[in-house]
Amino acid sequence: MTDGITISQAAAFAGVTVKTIRHYHQNGLIGEPRRDTSGYRRYGAAELLRLVQVRTLAGAGVPLAEIGTILDADPDRFAAALLDVEESLTTRIDELIARRETLRQLAHGDRVLLPERALALLDRMPGLGFTEDDVKTAREGLILVRALMPEGFDDYLSQIEHGLDDPRHVAMIKLTWSAGNWSPDDPRIEELAEEVAAHFLADPSLLPTLAGLENRDDGKTRYELLTHHGEDQRPGWTRLTALIEEKMRSADIDNP
């Protein structure tokens, strides 16, 4: 033992890998030990003690960049530095717990992406006769609205709540959504567009709008993303939406 131990032995004694010890050397955390006549590192008690200290702090979550300063500090500074590390670790633990909770909620679907008020609206829909696919489309639409227009989301929810309280409006929306499964050339789409436009013109308060969208430089892009969501699964919507917009504009009402 007077000649010291090899790097492999030091790694085994400290519970780390040889690669880790070399990494510590590269970061200046452990001084270069003496070498034997064959050029191999030989670790003595001092180097082994330093290795254990570094490994312990690294295992406790102390960043490698801070370990050297902490170990070389006086007792008071050493204690203060450890308190700082403890506070940092506590913050990281809280963040990890929050992420874990989010993952647990996501395991039950993407409901975690919406506030309780929006979830309550979605929960109402099956009782009003909307299908499971309708609810899925509505949920995805609300997620998009919240992401693209967060400042207008609460007002948008108020408009949806108002619409769901109107049986005639609910019936109109269900018919509109079922029309998504029609062929774009279906003659009923023209008739439905006329009926929907008349419905909103008779009571503009039922027309969902996003306040502030027109004031954004990219408002048109955001509008297109929202308006055309779901058209891939419901081909009839593309023509129906275009016809409704056209009829609304002809009545001097711009895109909702």
C-alpha cells in the first residue's frame, strides 16, 4: 500500500467508475496523483479521500463546477455553500414533483391542458347529445384557442356557456358538426350554411368570437388554424365554413 493503489482500485473503493475519476481529473476536482515507473497513476490516502468527498457531493446533486470551491472553502463557507445547494435541490424536487403530477394527469388524457371551467363544458356535452367524437373535437379546439388566444379564452368560454344554455343553438351546432361527415358536394351543405348564417344573424350573441384577434399581426394565421381545425376528419366542414363566412360577410359581419 505504500506505493498507492491503481485507478481501478480507487474506483472500486470509492464506488465510481474509472471513467468518472478521469472526468473528475479533467474538471480539476482531483489533483493529478504521482505515477509509478511504468507511468500509471498511483492513488494515495489523500487522493482517495478527495475522491470520496467529490463523489459524495456529486451524488448529493452538487454541480461539478461548484464542488471544488466548496471543498476548498473554510468551514463557515463550506456550511453556507451546502445550504445553498440544499435550497437549489429543494426547488428542483418541487419542480420534479409538479412534472410527475402532470404526467399522472396526462395518463388520463389531455384534460390537464385545460382549466376546470373548460372541462365542465366538455362534461356537459354528452348530456346534450354530442357524440364522443364531438367532445374530442371540442376539447382539441379549446386547447388550440387557449394556446393561440390565451387573453381571450375566458370570454370565449363565457360565449360557449351561453350557447349551450340555448337548446336551439345546441341543435344547430350538432347539425353543423354532423355535416362534417357529408361530402363537400352534398347539396345540403348550401342549405345548412344559409340556415346557420340566419341563426347567427338573428342572435349575434351566439356567435363565438375571439376579441383581439384582428389586432394581431398574425391574427389571420391564428384564425385559419382555429377555423380549419378538424377538417381533415370532417371533409364537409371546409365548404360549409367557407359558405357561412361568405354569407356572414355579405351581411356586413366579418369573420367571427
